Amino acid sequence: PTTLDEQAVRTRVAELLDRSRARSTALTDAVDDSDLVAQHSPLMSPLVWDLAHIGSQEELWLVRDVGGREPLRPEIDGLYDAFQHSRASRVDLPLLTPPEARSYVAEVRDKALDALDRTPLRGRRLVDNAFAFGMIVQHEQQHDETMLATHQLRVGAPVLHAAPPPPGLDPVRLGPREVLVPGGRFEQGTSVEPWALDNERPAHPVDLPAFVIDTYPVTGGEYVAFVEAGGYDDPQWWSAAGWAHRVEAGLVAPQFWERDASGTWWRRRFGVVEPVPADEPVVHVCFHEAAAYAAWAGKRLPTEAEWEKAARHDPATGRSRRYPWGDDDPTPAHANLGQRHLQPAPVGAYPAGASAHGVHQLMGDVWEWCDSGFHSYPGFEMFPYPEYSEVFFGGDYKILRGGSFGTDPSAVRATFRNWDHPVRRQIFSGFRCARDATPVESAAGGL
Ligand code: AVJ
Ligand code: FE
């Protein structure tokens, strides 16, 4: 018999599947078919690959695995296996055409919804089957964010539109630039969040010395000061690997920035060219640029554990929250998520989203580089397949936390761990700074 609980899960999953598909459709209908099959950057797949790959993963996990159905298109599995073909080479594969890809994903979705209706979602299966649906919702949303990054790389007139973000706070109301997080234990990761991926598990204690962290991400205005001070010309701020990359790639400023003859910095954002906004978190910087800025500012990047403690730890109860503001799911008042806006919001725009430690904009706006590699937590158990996280542990990656304006709320939590190569910056990546607390600060317990 169907329990109320089970029906509620079904309804919620169906809504989220609908929402992710509406987003994929909007991102792929926004351009001509010739644009869908084009290579906008060797760092990205053609958009039509992402679309059919979304369908292919859904077929594997929901139609074949959960639903126990026969394969729809077994012959195309290899084309859409991300491990078989590099992003740069996908444009040369005999991919489904845009009309074929559209009808393929629609056919898969019909069968996935049928599986959702017929599959038990109770008991142990509630965990396993409901998780498979949650994983597929998150997978589609992750590729939607990737497609959004491809749109940003695409050259041409604007085709995406969204309302501007809410205004920020003036510096007086924003308060201090940094805050002390006292030393001590907190719980990192989760064992209970239903849609948490394997790499976020299990919950485990971490003991950290006191540290100081920025109350909001580094802004465009602050970053311009680093550029104008010659930060890109002075190897003392850069790690050896960072400097080598800065020279080899010819980095002079964040991606999509350009300086005019009068010295004004401009940025291109989804086809719109506008002055770099001084009060918006800087975006499209790689890990090396973020670390160099932090060194120039006399600080460093936070570790992943520091970021998570600043975001989740509630000093009043000792508990770790699901989100910086508490346990409630994100609303538009909490964070700039879900592509509601096509840019980060000015600092201070989400006072309701601040953490217990008074740290703003940890969720949404920009992914934040952390000075930590991608490793498993103690007690990690691979689930449901090694290719999601396990094969990436220990690779040449740095952690990113918190999600960007292009991340859907269904695909991010304060425990969510993203990772990428330290040289990547076509993603919506920014950062905030941290530093060790001085003995006086640690002893005082507050700034
Ligand atoms: C977690 C964002 C690094 O996009 O490469 C998508 C997510 N895994 N398909 C990525 C993912 C398989 C992944 N990241
Ligand atoms: Fe994928």
C-alpha cells in the first residue's frame, strides 16, 4: 500500500524533474541548432552533448536500474560516457542531432516518470530509489550550470535574460570585513541529508584552531585594486605552480575582463559588456588567482573545513546546520541561487542568509575556492558508483563550496563539495579570504 510519505516523495521528485527539464529546455532552445552543435570552447562540450548526456544518465539510472526496463538506445551509451571522450573531442563524435536529442530525452523522461509511479519508495528502497531520483535531478541541474558556463563562453548577442539581483548593503550596515570563528570541534559532513552525495558523508568531528574569515566574498572593486597594484606582475604573491600558470596562460585579469584606454575595467557577461561592478563578488578567477590575491591582502584562502565551520556551526547549540541560516530550504531571500539572476548579487544583498557566525553569502553568488584538495572523509563509502567522486579523490583538484547564481537549490547544500582543476575559471568561481587568528584574538574570543 502507498503511504502518504511515499506519495509526497513522488510528487516532490516529479516537480523537481520538471523544473530541471524546463531549465535544460530553456538553455538549449535559446540558441539555433547550429549553435547547439558548435564547440564554443575546447573546455566545454557542445550543448547538444550535455542535453543527450542528461538523457543517457537518466536512462541508465532510472529507466534501466530502478525501473528494470530494457535499454532504449544501448548503441549510444559510449558516446555519452564522459570518461570515454574528452570535452574537446566530443564535437567530432557522431552525436544525436538536436531534434534527435530532444526526442530522446523526452522518451527517457516518460519512462522515468513511469518508473517513479511504479517503484516502491519505502523502507530501504525509499533510501535507494528516492536517492537515485535525487541524484538524477542533481545531475541534470549540474549539467544545466555547465551549459550556462558554455553560454557565457559563447560569443554573440545576448540570448539569456533575467531580473537584476537585489541591492547590497552600504558598508556601515554591512559591518566588519572579517569575523573570528573561535577554536574547537564542529561536525563536518552529513549522515542524514537524504540527497547528500557519497563524498559529503559521513558526518565526523573536526577540531580547528581559531581562525578569521571574511564576512563576504572578495569584490570586483577589491580585485581591481590587486590588478592595479601590479599583482599579476609580482611573483611574490603567487605559488610556484600559480606563477608558472599565470605566465604560460598570459593571465592579466579575471576571465572576460578588459581594460579600456581610460583605465576603466569592463566585463562581458552573457553577451552584455558593462563596467566591472565594484560591490559584486568577483567571478571567473582560477584557484591560483584567488590564492595570489589572498597573499597580497596579507591573508590566505580558507580550508574546506574552515569554510564549512563558518557556514554551518551554531555556537549556541554546537550543532551543524543544513544551511548557513538554519535548517530550512533556501528561498529567494536567503541566497542568489537557481539562475534567478545572471550575475552575483552585490555584497550584503542577503542578510537573511548569514550564518550563525555572521558570515554572508556563503551559499549562491559564486563558488568559493578553498585551499584543500578533494579527498574522502573518514568512513567514506562509495555510493552508488565510483565515477561520481571516488575516481577523482587525490587528483589535481581544489575544492569549491557554496554554489553560484547558476546553481539550483536542489543541487547544493552547505555540505556539498564541488571540485575542479586549480587553473579552471570558466566556472562561476570566486573566493573569500581567511587568516589564522592572532593569540590575542583567540584569547578574546571575538574581534
Ligand atoms: C561535481 C561538478 C565536478 O560537472 O564534472 C556531472 C558533476 N558528474 N556529471 C562535473 C558531474 C558527472 C561534476 N562536478
Ligand atoms: Fe554528467
